[in-house]
Amino acid sequence: MTEPSRQSVPSASAPADDEIDLGHLFGLLLDHKWLIIAITFMFAVAGAGYALIATPVYQADALVQVGRRSSISPLGDLGSIFGEDTDSRTSAEVQILRSRMVLGQVVDRLELDTMVTPAALPLLGDALRRRGIERPGMMEGRAAVWAGEYLEVGRFEVADALRGESLTVESLGDGRYRLLMAGRELGVGSVGELKRFGNGEIELRVAELTAPAGARFTLIKRTRAAAIRSLADRLRVSEVGGGRSASTGMLSLTLTGTDTTEIKRALDTVVEVFLLQNVERQSAEAEQSLAFLEEQAPELRSQLAAAEDRLNAYRVDMDSVDLSSESRAAIEQFIEIERQLNELEFQEAELAQRFTRDHPSYQALSRQKRYLQEERAQLNQRVNQLPAAQQEVVRLTRDVEVTQAIYVNVLNKVQELQVAKAGTVGNVRIIDDALIGPGPIEPRKPLIVVLATLLGGMLSVGIVLVRGLLRRGVESPDQLEQVGLAVYATVPLSESQQKLVKRIKRRRERKGSAVVAGVLADKAPADTAVEALRGLRTSLHFAMLEAPDQRLMITGPSPGIGKSFVSVNLAAVCAQLGQRVLVVDADMRKGHIHHAFGGKGEQGLSELLSGKAELDQVLREGKVAGLSYMARGMIPPNPSELLAGERFSRFLAQAEEHFDLVIVDTPPVLAVTDAAIVGRQCGTTLMVVRHGVNPVKEVQIAHRRLENGGVLSRGVILNAMERRAATSYGYGYYQYSYK
């Protein structure tokens, strides 16, 4: 069966340079789908690994209720009298919970300023210890601490200058240890022994040490302020329930940490300290009010006795005076007004300890006091209108009864405060003790894996798209035709040709160069690349009819684009048609056509042009009938001058007499000037452009450089065209194999 190859057929015009072709971008993603999948999978695995080895963070929560503060003042709840805001009271309790007063006591009780950190293997050490993996035999004597090994400190005190400094406890086995600081040994101690190090600046008692010799632990004594800040950063206090206009007084406390035992103890201690300070504060207020009343009681008793004596004496002098109903009513009003004034004086005494005279509560009390004083003055005016004897009896009786009422009230308040002081419970109630959640709150393993996978996917897609956008190589024949360059053939990338490529190590170069190790047209004549070259052979037959000679120069903008491959295999397919073809390797610097025929580079063109050999001595027969080739020869110091000499012109004329077609393979146009020199000796010039490698701009520059040298390039051969989704979706290039 025959195997013709279909040439490129543009289905749509290529997009302009300043436009984004979505189809091309989608094709890029399809072309690199395995790279995207691989990077995404790597990120997913990395995310899963991090989620597995990351230190879990747990959370404990507790619930307390802050009720309305019951008054223990002599005259009731001032907050209710003057409208104390419940929200502000709750906010104040939240700040008290987070204050240094409360947290400082927690730090002192639990010794949270002492940090013990076991040494661990990099990355996996903590995870292995958490999973209960014990020390393997090969890790004996190493500093890393494994499961079942721990250090418990009974007492640890350091001088203020050493707070925050790292100390190392290294187990010596048999209950002994040594203490180091900055690699310097401070001394040796035993478990249970109170030991002083560093001239008495460090005091340490290790309560228990269960670790083999060599295991190390880091001790740090933080400053009290640093320990309080660390605890405050992990503590969250918020009000539960309620709305914008209502406060429930229910406070939720949460504490996070990596040690479940530590966070439960710490949160329970926070709640306990908060409750105790609340009770102590209430008890202190009761003590203060009781002292005030006990100070007033003797004075009131003296005033009452004096008032009674004055009343009795007056009645004896006046031989008893009876009170009228009007006088009795006046006395009762006096008693009520004096009672209220007395209560306001007690309230004023308490407010003076809490607020200034400009406070709204203090101002309201002053207004009430002035109002009662005005009523008392008016009542005095009414009493002054009574007969003189009645006036004096009213005043004396008023003094006795008012003082007696106040005195009795004070005695009652003293008894109430004594009872309240004995049974003070505060206004804080513990609803729920600290409880650890069922699992860690961090890391969120599913979320981490999902985010890592998304990040890997986005990063891989971004890399592919950026590489695709930055790669300005020719993707389709349409791009070349739009700038006025005729595309004579589109040669697909051949898998068979890749197998013929081998690496040749050069003596003077560290890197090898990819060279052709055989003739594809001879070894795989049915290959699609060979079929494309047969199409090029047909196009050249008509293109060279108008040429002045049968010389064809094959060149290109840059090295490594397949010029030699095209030259050798085009010569082979022409020879298979019965023509006599000569391939000349005019790249005397790095030419490697001789590798395709299994020959050597010596005894070639450079020897012929330098006069060291004759034409028949440098011509070699190829593996295809009718095909001959000429190697580059020894690398000369002046290849451009040799090509510009008369001998090269005479050689081409002689070769044309013996061959139907002479194909000259030259160096890159943009690298050296050899191509322009050779092109003036050849009637037909074709430029090889590699798919995805040579940008259109580069091809245009090479084309203009040939024109400036007097060489007209008839067109372009697009080599190594790959079947890519980006090309198919973006530019509509197709290549079929028909066998």
C-alpha cells in the first residue's frame, strides 16, 4: 500500500500577536496534561504529608456566668439605682479574665514560665514520638527523644539575667544528667536532688528522668511577662447568646495548645482564679462597708441619748406638753426626710470612692439630696408657725425619733453585712469545667490536602501557560505565510528518526551534540517525514525549472533545527527517483553529515578548497544508489574565506557536470556569513525552520540577511512539526499517516 502524507491545510487564520487564542491555550494544557497531573499529585502528596506530621493543636472550653452584682452596701444596689449598664459590666469581666492579675496567678500556680522541649529528629521526630514509636537500636546514644522518654522538672529557678536563655539537660543514664548552656557543661546532677549551677544562678531539681544516655531536653525559664503574653494569646473569651440590646452574662472561654493535659489544667485554673478574685473583691467591699457602719454606730448612739435627755428635760420644765395631730404629722414627715437624707449620705460616701463629683451618678444623687433638703426647709417653716411650746416639742421629738430610726437601721445593716461577709459567694458561677474537644482543631487535614492540590494545579497550569506564552516559536505554516514566506513543505517529527540520533562526545566540548546516525529514507521509507520530503521533491522539481542551475542550498536561522536531516534525506528521496545527487557539507565548523553515512569528517570540502585533495579523492558514495556526499573535512581556520574563493566556484561547476542535483548544507544564517557566500553560488535557496523553536521574527531577520547578501530565499521548510493539541486547537494543523 502507498503512504502519501497530507500537507498542512490551514483551517483558520492564525491569531494576531496581540490576541489571546483560547483554543491554543487549551491545547497547551492538553499537551502538558501529564506534567500538570504530576505536579498536582506531588503537591497533594506534600499536603497530605504535612497534615500527617504537623503538630496537632487542641482546644479546651469552659463556660461561666457573670450575674448581676448583689449589693453589699448599706443602702442596696447602686448600680440598679443609677442604671449601671449590663453590657459594660460583662465587658469589664472579660477584661478582668484576660488581665495580668488573673493570668499572672495562673502562670505562678502552674509554673507556665518553665518550658521543657525534647530534642527531635528533623521533620518526623515529633510525629514519630506522638505515634508511640520507641527508640530503635540504631538510635542509641543519639540526642533525639522518642516515645516513652520524658523529663519532669520539680523546681527550676534562674537569675533574671538568664531568663529566656536555653539550657540543655542531657541524660547520662542511671538517673544522672548533666546541664549545658551554649555547649558548655555547667555541672552534673541526679534525679530528686536540688542542685545549684553557675555560681548559684541556676537552681534545678529534676523530679523524674526516663530517658537513655544521650537523650537531650531543652529548658527555658521565660520571663513572667512573656509567659503571661503567651497564655493570653492562646486564651479567647467571648459572650454567648444575647443580641445587640441584651446581655446574657454567659462567657465562653477557650484555650488552645498542643498538650491536652496542660490546656485543661490551665483553663480550669483560669476559671478558678477568676472566681476567687471575684469573691475576694465582693468580700473586700463588705469589709469596707462594715467598717464604715461600725464607725457611725457609736456616734449615732451618743446623739440618740443626748436627744432623749433634752426632750425629757424640756417636758419636766414645762410640766409635760401634749402634741397636736398637726405636730405629730410634722414629726413623721421629718423622720421620713431625715431617713432618706441619711441613706443618701451613705450612698454619697460609697460613690465618692468610685466616682468623681462630675460623674452622672454623683450628680443625680446630689440633685436628690438638694430636693430633700428643700422639703425639710419648707417643713421647718410650717413648724415655725406653731405655738412656741409646740415648736420646741416638735423639734426635740423629731431629733429623738429620727436619730432612733437611723440608729436602728444602722444596727440592722451591720448585722446584714456580718452575715454577707461570712457567706460571700460573688456573682460568678462556673457552669462548665474545662473540657477537651474530641479531636484537634488544627491542622485541618482535608482542607490542607484540598488547598495543596488546588495550589499544585494552579501552579502547574500557570507554568504551562507562561511557558507557552513565552515560547514564540513557529506553531503552524500559517504564521510564516502571513509574513510573506512560502512554505514548501511541513516535515513532521519522526519517531524513527529519534532512534537514529546519537550523542557524539567531542573532545573539546563537555556537552555532546545530537547528530544523525543513519539515513531515514533508506531505513524507514514509509515514515511520514520521508513522505513529506517526497512532497518537497515534487515542489522543487517545478521550482528549479526556472533556476539557472541545479544547485540547492539548505540553510536555517539557528543551529540544531534539522538542516542536515533535511539535506541528507531530501538527497536520498531524489536519488531513489533515479537522479544522481551530491550532498555537500559546507559547514566546515560543526558539520556532521558524514555520521549519517557512517564515515569520517576528514578528507572533505576543506581539503578540496585548500588544494590538499582532488575532487575524486573527497567524493564518497552513499548507501542509496545514485547518492554521493562530501564531508566537511578538517576544521580550517578560515572557512568563510575558503567558500568565497575561486576553487569553490570551480568545484560547484564540476559537480553540476557529473550530478543532476547538488545539495549544499550550510551553517546557520544568523551565526556566520557562510550561508550568504554559498547562496550566491546556488540558484535555489530554502530555509529550514524548526517547529516551536524558531520565532517568526527570527525567520524574518534571517530572510532579510540573505537578501542583503544578494541571496533570494524561495521559501521555508517547516521541520519537526509535532501533533499537538495546542497546534490543532489554535491553528488548525493536521498530519495524517496513510498506510
